[in-house]
Amino acid sequence: MALDGAKKPCRVRSSNAGHALFTGIADPAYAVRIADTLTSPEGFSNWGIGTIAQGEIRYNPMSYHNGSIWPHDNALIASGFGRYGLKRHAAKFFSAMFDAASYQDLMRLPELFCGFGRRHRRGPTAYPVACAPQAWASAVIAVDLQAALECAGPSRS
């Protein structure tokens, strides 16, 4: 994800790993491990996958790129789950994003929301300056549904 001052890779759990599933460049032998990491309690707030996993040094659920949840980023990851037939992961994500949309005005997802976990009968915490609605978030539910349907075959998760 980044290099430190000595040009050594920073080992950071982030949503970026899911992009390898979306593009199809991930070795199938590692796909379940990637998906499990992304949907672990540290990576998944039950509203979606955070940009940075809880427990990482820079993690902040209210930070633009260090713990917030971006619906369009999550849709790419869900598409990757579908590509690799990861039914359980795709269903978990579809349910979370659909629920998040149900708390939004006219069910239109915003650009991003804070990465805090779920609270009983409360929607995701709004990011104060997020664009809402956001054009690139408009396809999220459709992409998530497509990912879930791609998993209609035998489960690999």
C-alpha cells in the first residue's frame, strides 16, 4: 500500500486487497484468505469494508481514507467476491450495503460514511462533508446483486 522512509513496504490491512479480487489478478489459492481478512471484525464494520482495518496505526473510522467506508470501493470488492465464487462473503456484503442504503434519504448511498460499527436501530454514521447522493455510489446495490448472483454456482467459501 505504501513505502516507509527506508523504501520498505508498509504491511497494512486495507480495502485495496479486494481490488486484486475485482481485477482477477489474485491467485485463487489466496482468494478466500483475502475475503476472510476483508470481512473479519477488524476489516468489516457490519456496514461495509473500511479503507483501513481496525487496529492499524492510522486507523480512524472518521478519516477520509483511513477507516471510512466507501460504497463504490465496496462494490468493486463485492464484484471480486462474485468473480471468485465467494458466496458467503458476497451475501454478507450485499446485506450490509442494502441495510446502509435503507437509512439514507431515498435509499441513495453517499460518497462515504464513517467506519463505526452498527448500533441498534441506527444507520451508519454520516461523514460530515460527504457528497450525498453520490453518482458513483448509484450502482452499488446493482453491482452487489450481480456479485451475489454470480455466486449462484457451487460455493467456494
